[in-house]
Amino acid sequence: MRAGIPYIFEIINCLKNISMFSKGMQPVLFSLIEAKKGNIGWRRAGTEISYFRNLFKIPNDDERKENKKLEKMKIWLIQKIMEK
């Protein structure tokens, strides 16, 4: 990853109905370079985080019959803020 460039990550097939990401929680990222410098390698980062239904259906029989519940997809935009 390069500093100052936005990256989009999509995580699909999450089965929760609600997510803390929709309430402001940020994903955790690890920087090997920051960790080697003695700084904290893990940190929360990300902007424009969204959590919404997608078109992937849960594959078990009960859910196929209902045909209502859809899996969730988390998408967030992460712009590299470390290793500048």
C-alpha cells in the first residue's frame, strides 16, 4: 500500500443482521513498518464504512424456503495513513 491512496475493501458473506461498523466502528489494520519502529502496529482506520444487504443468499434449506434473509456485505474505504 502507498500513502495517500484510497483503497476499497469488501467483506462479503457476513451473517449478522446488524453490525457495529454501521454504528461507527472501524476495522483494525496492522502495519509491519510501524511495529518494527516500535510503534503500535495495530490501529483502527477507515472512512465511509457501510454495511448493507447484498444478493448472496444463505445456502441452508430453511433460508431458501423463506427467501427473505440475505447475507451482509461490509465495505469500507481505507486511505493509508501510516508509513508516509
